[in-house]
Amino acid sequence: MYELLYKKITETISITDEEFDYCKTLFLPKKLRKRQYLLQDGDVNKYTAFVSNGLLRSYTVDEKGNEHILQFAFEGWWMGDLYSFLTDEPSSFNIEALEACELLLITKPSWELLLNRIPAFERYFRILIQNNLIATQKRLMGNLSKSAEEKYVNLLNNFPGCLQRVPQHMIASYLGITPETLSRIRGQMAARK
Amino acid sequence: MYELLYKKITETISITDEEFDYCKTLFLPKKLRKRQYLLQDGDVNKYTAFVSNGLLRSYTVDEKGNEHILQFAFEGWWMGDLYSFLTDEPSSFNIEALEACELLLITKPSWELLLNRIPAFERYFRILIQNNLIATQKRLMGNLSKSAEEKYVNLLNNFPGCLQRVPQHMIASYLGITPETLSRIRGQMAARK
């Protein structure tokens, strides 16, 4: 369960076997069945999760009952509501397993211990958060300036496995378009092939 | 010119006077007149800028010629196109001085030197980028789920000096609404007071 975590960490930073052994003691393994929740809005996000296996999504529900998806997390990704995790404020997000998941959870105190004890993890998380920021800025600018089709093509490029694993209506929600618009775009793209 | 930089850094991390003296040697002071550009799209973003004085904005121009603002940066903030800065790829952003500016510029090699020589800066930039990510996620979710008025109120809360210093049409662009919609919202809010 820890192999993928080791692989992802050592892609970015160098750590010794002893350091990784210590790191492992800070995580809590957790399994979720499909449709189970890691976090429900109104609760504080006590854990950031590393996805060893499976697929999660985070989303908010607006006053009209519409869902808005912030993120999907596949194997090797991290998932959590950073704001709630860091501030202990109630979250406005739900985090749901879209497939059966194997997760490695870490609490804020354990995460801080990890950062203080092995400073290379400051670099690891700086780079991780930096990549997430670049992707989020790109998505934000795309929402303001790109057509629905361009946004869809970007999504396919960024998450190649997405179409096979994520229901259509959630892809539409992620893109901020209706399922009908998404169907139309897919039809047009198929016709052009 | 370096006082504000020192203040902002030491709000987050502890560094010695010697370390800050070293840090200073890595920055290049630069003045911009109002309307001058720090970066134009198509160029590589060679410098990340700390704003000692003044105000900048970063924006893209879409195929129809519409501007979309990613960020404003006031005194004490950092400004740059992180993606282009890190990858040496051409930027799709313009960075323009909205007021006369005093900046402290740092190149990527100097920035990497700073991170390697004084590891506390890994923590500083991790926290800086983390706060930016939280704000960007909030804005992204707001664009999908909030009304124009809610987005405007959020902007005023986040950047109290914004209304006095940023032209109306740029505030509208940042919010992704037309200047006419912004005028209407401001009229309605004034009438309710």
C-alpha cells in the first residue's frame, strides 16, 4: 500500500529508507467503498489523503442544489480541502469515493511533524502545491476565456483515464457546462474524426 | 526598498541577518512607470517580482481580443507567471504596471540558489503558494457557483484597496462580468445602504 507513495515522493525528492520508515508511521490506512464519503460539507477536513488506489472527487453544492466539482484524484494523487485542513474551519466541500479506494490519511499534526522532522518534505509539498496552483490557474483562465470544447479537450489531455472512469454528468459539472452541451460536443468531435 | 520584503518574509519564517543580507544580493531592483510591462505574452517570464511599491495586474487576451485578469498584485505581494517561470516556456500572460512600481526581481537560477542555500525559504514559498492555491480554488468555485454580486463582495473583502486603485472595467474583467453588470450591482448595493 505504501509503494506508490514511496514512488511519488522519490520522483521529486531524495529520502533515506529510515526517513521513509518514519514517514510511514505518520499515515493511517483507510479503505472506502464506492460512494462512501471521506468528508462531508460542514465538517472539518481532519485528514489529507494520498490515493493508493481508486478515484475520488471533491465538490460543493450551491444554494440551488447544483454540484460543482473542484477536483478528481486518481491513484498517486493527493486529496483534501486544504483550507479546512489548515485552518480547522468547517469545509464547504464533500469528498466522495467514485470507486472503491485505498487511502493513506495524514492529520495536520502528523503532517507538521513530517515537515519539521524531514525538511525535504517542505520541498516536496511546495512542488506539489505549485503544480496544483498552475493547473488551477489554467482552469480558472480557461473558464473565463475558452470554449466548452477547448475545456473538454484540455480535460482529456490532463486526465487520460477520465472518460472511462468518471460519469458523464460529473465531467460536465467539472467543466461548468450542462450534460446536454457535453453530449453535443462529443457528437461533433466524433463526426469530425 | 528591501524593508517590506524583510517584513513579509519574517512574518512567515525566521532568518538571520546574514541570511537576509545574502537574500538581498539575489534580487535586482527595477522601476516601472505606469502602463509599462514586466512581461508580454509570447515571452518567457524570466523574473518573479516582489512588489515593494505600486500595483500590477496579470492578464491574458483571448482570440476575440477580450482581456481576462488572473491577478492583481499590491505592495507586499509577488507577481509572475509561475508556469513560464518554472518551465521556460513562453507565457500566455501580460504583466502590466497599473501604477508606478518599485519591484525586486529574482531569476529562476537565483531563486533556486536561495531555496538550496537557505532551506527555510522552501517553507516560505510553500506557504505563499499554498495561500495562493486556496484563494484560486475559492475564486474558481465562486465563478461556477456564486452570483456576480457575491463575487464582487468577495473581491472587496479580499482586496480592500481595490476599488480606489483599479479601474472599474478591470474589476469587471477580473470578476468575469461586463462593466454594465458591475455598474448595476454597485447601484443596487448603494440603494440598499
